[in-house]
Amino acid sequence: MDDSVYVGNAGRDAALDRGWLLGHFKDTADPRHSEDVEIKWGVHPRGDKRTRWVNGEERTALLVLISGRFRVELPGRSVLLVRQGDYVVWGRGVDHSWCAEEESVVLTVRWPSVPGYRAE
């Protein structure tokens, strides 16, 4: 067995770590450990939303709609993702929030992976 290879299922693995599949928070012996990037498989029921805006974001983010209808709120702009593959990218320092208008699955990629950083 090669310890530098991990095979899993995003839906099952995401349930173990608040949706996060890859990042600095994984054990250093795990091939999913990365100081460079974080990846999340987000499964959101209809009406699910952030309880508050993320302020002072330190990373760049890419959010891709897999299924559903998902709204991302950015300063002065609201982005609605409705077709599979629709995505939005925002950079460091851009505050944001979101809401699942329908049951949704989204893939989020953030970089860099910042140890100790966690938006509440």
C-alpha cells in the first residue's frame, strides 16, 4: 500500500470534518494534509446559511456549484449560482456570506491553507 495515495468518497469523508477534505488541519502523515490549499465538499439543506459574514478573509476562494441553487453574498454584490459548474472566485480581504436557496452541493477551494485560521 502506498501511504502517499488516498482514495475516498467526498460525501462520506466530508461528514467527518465539517466538509473539509484537504488542508493544514489533516494529520501530517495523511496525503490530504496541505499547507497550500483547502478543499471542502459542502452539502447544504435548503435555507442553510452562514450565521454571520466572514470578515477579514485571509485567503482566495473558488466556490463551484455541483447541484442546487446557491447564493454568495459579497460586498455590494450578490452572486446566484444555478447551473452545475457555475462558480465564483473572490480574493483576500473580500468579506462574504452565503445561503442555500435549494438543497445544494458546492465544492470550495481556498488558498493558502492558514493554520489557526477559522471563520466562525
